[in-house]
Amino acid sequence: MAITKAVLLQLKGIKLRLQFEPDNFKFEKLRNRKIEEKRNAQFLAYRELCIFVNKYF
């Protein structure tokens, strides 16, 4: 999976925040995992839709 510029900027922002707010790191890590899971689910749903469309139309 290609890392986009937006993801790199987001990771850089997390690193900067970690320097100043180490207590929030666990929350950020959990939040980012949920975002990544949602992104993966959306990608898989889109892929399934493309396969279905190509198969039957």
C-alpha cells in the first residue's frame, strides 16, 4: 500500500505532538489504528464492488 503525502504529514504531526504531549500517545495510536482499519475496510469494499461490476456487466 502506497504511503501518501497526507499520511506522511499526519505521521509527522503525531511525532511532533508526542514530543510535547507524551500522555496522549496511546490515544493517538489507538485512533490511528481505527482510521487505518476503516481505510482498509473501505478499500476492500471498493475492490469487491469493482470485481462485481466487471464480472456481471
